[in-house]
Amino acid sequence: MSHFTHIKTRFQNLFYLEKALNRLNIDYKKNTSSSKLNPSLIITQSNGYDLEFSWNDYEYELIADLSFWQQTYPIETFMDKIAQQYAGEVVI
């Protein structure tokens, strides 16, 4: 049984979020089926339990089943790395 976790972020700009993911070489795809204005970003995992940055009317939150986490880093490090790159993009 899946238990999805919604992780709050401060990512409000899709352009900067995409640039941060690109800088970290994290592959993703846009899902415009829910919203063309604020598409979600899907990070696929080989186990089929994908990660999703989804717009919640305020920010892009990360939705994931942490029981099936398959990223190189633990969730805290993963989010920190994205946040650092995102902040760098905002400043530039």
C-alpha cells in the first residue's frame, strides 16, 4: 500500500526549478495534463514509484512514496541540493 508524502517547498517558479534539476542532471518530464499553466514535473524511478513536483496553488511540492525512494541521496540531501541550485538561479 502506498503512502504518499507531500513535502512542502519554496519553489514557486517552474523555470528556476527546471534549471535547478538540469544543473543537478536530474532527468524529468513535464506533465501538462493537469495544468498547462503550472505543469507538474515527473522524475521517473526504475521501480515505477515516480516522484512528482506538483503545483498546489502556492508552490511546487514534492509528492513521493518514501518507502520506494530510489534516488542517489536521502530525501533531505536531495531537497537541499535542489534548493541550493534553485536559490542560485533566482539570484542570477
